[in-house]
Amino acid sequence: MRQPTAGEALAAALSAEYAAIYAYGRIGVRLTGAARESAHQAEAAHRRRRDALVVQLSTTGGTVPPGRAGYALPFPVTDRASALRLAVEVEERTAAHWRAALASTTGPDRDQALAALVEYAVRATRWRKTAGVTPATVAFPGRPT
């Protein structure tokens, strides 16, 4: 299996950002108070990264994959517990795409991928703590278990 190019890896990360934004729309409506505010902040962070990637790929001649109207969620989000579980999963899945981009990127693109991986690993830990999941941390963020 060939390693994706930097542009392909960043396009895959962009697709993951689209899916994360969609999921946070479902997550936020099931949360209240500080958790809802955290969900809004997370969605905004994913939107900022999405927007930056669209500009970056557009200006460097890369392929900008289109967002979809909807995405399949891994399970129904019907209450606070399922919303928190999805928030953890969203951050883990998005981190996995950025972790994969590390192998294909160099220089500023690699720095960007590492920053995203760290940000999403930290956010997943915060969501696990909010949900009362133990352990709250994982040994290798973004790596399949």
C-alpha cells in the first residue's frame, strides 16, 4: 500500500473535519451548561481548522474534497451520555486522520498535523473526564486500539 502524498493526507484530514463539525451539531443539542459551551468551542475549533485547510489546499493546487450534506453517526445520540461518548469518538477519529498525516508531511504541514493531533488528544481527554470515563487518557492518541 502506497503512502498518501501530503496533499492527499491533508484532504483526508479535511474530510474528517467536515464530519466532526456535523457531529458536533448533534452533540451540542444534548448537552447543557459548561458541556454545551465546550461543544460549541470544539465545533468552532474544527471549523477554523477546516477553513484553514480549504484555503491551504486551494492555494497550493491540492484537491479540496467537498463536504457532504450529512454523515452517518456510529450510534444514535439520544441523551447526555451518548453525546459525550460521541464527542470522545469524534476527537479520537479526527486525531487519527491527523496522526496519519504525520507520515506524509514535512515542515509546516507536519507541524500543523502535530498541533491538530495534540489539540484533539487533549480535547478527547477532557470529554472523557466530563463523561466520567476511566482511564481519561490513552497511551497513543490517534492510534487505533
